[in-house]
Amino acid sequence: MIKTMLAAAALSTMLVSSTGAWNDILNSVWGPKGNDTGGIIPWSQENEQNSFQIAADQCGRWNKYPVATSIHRMPGDYISYKCVWTPPVTPARHRKG
């Protein structure tokens, strides 16, 4: 009886400690996350090349436009963006006239 209780206690301790690890894994960002106000994309060279399309798809769900707010070019960091109602104005590089 005592051996059964000790085994049950050990098993419950392992389950509780592994639950925290699972929460860390499940609640971390493995892919793009966002909503109607903006979002983040985990940085990688490939994600940086596709970041505008990823952000445009996310913001487009609410008929908004993406604007990049920061890019941290380090593994483990993020590309962040916000969603705005009006299309962003790009500066004219070469003006005639």
C-alpha cells in the first residue's frame, strides 16, 4: 500500500512539473500571431522575405493595411507590425518637375 502511494505521488509530481513545460511550449510563438491591431512574426531570413504577405493576409481579414513597426534580425526575435485603416503612403524617390 505504501509503495502504491509513493508511486502515485511520484507520478503526480512528474505530471505537474511537465505541465509547466507543456504550457511554455504551447504558449510560445512558433508561427505568426496577430489580431486586428497588429501582430508578430518570428524572425528568420525566409520569414523576413515573406513578412509583408503574412502581415497583409492577417490585416486584410479586417480590411486593414500592414505597417512594419520593428524588425530584429536575430534568431528568437520578431518582426512586428500594426494594422491601420488607411494605406501607408510611400515617399516618392524621384520626383519630376
